[in-house]
Amino acid sequence: MTKIEIQKSDFEEEGSTKKFEYSKNGVTQSGFVVFFEGNYCAYLNQCRHLPVELDFKPNEFMDDEKKWIICATHGAIYHPISGECISGPCRGKKLEKLNLIESNDVIWIEIN
């Protein structure tokens, strides 16, 4: 198991995100953590419509109002807490959640 450490101080405001990379089965993948409504959620950085990363510009996952996760490739809209696609070609599907553990000022992402 791999553990990735992210500092809570990296999240400046509501809708802040933090991208990270990890290796799984010899393949480099990326994920991200979003801070929304006082909660931290971690997801695999991959759209449910096509196997592309959600952010076109590094670490830009949210819309301008910082209310929704947006796929930069085709505009699918995901809820930041549930990861559910509420609009777009993958409507009803959910982003793949990653295991997140909070500990004091640190967030740990566990990759199995």
C-alpha cells in the first residue's frame, strides 16, 4: 500500500484542490483532493466518459464559482462530495473515490 501525505494548509478556500501523482501496478496515475463544504474528498483524476484527466490546466478542477468539478475535455459536471456526474455524457456515473484519512493537519491518501 502507498500513502500520500497532503497538508490541510494547502487548501486556502472553499473549492480548493490539490493534485498528486502515484504509481499503481507500475503505471503512473494522478488523483486530486477537493475541499468542499468543510469536507475533503479524494478522487482518481479520470473522467467517467472517456479515460482522460479532468484538468486541462494543472490542478484546475472546479468551475469559476468553485461549486462543481468540471471535466475540461467535454464539460461533464460532477458533485464535489459524492463525485456523481450530474450533467454530461456520463450522467449518473461517479468519479472513482480514493481512500482518504484525516489526521490533525494532514490528509493521507491510501492507494491499494
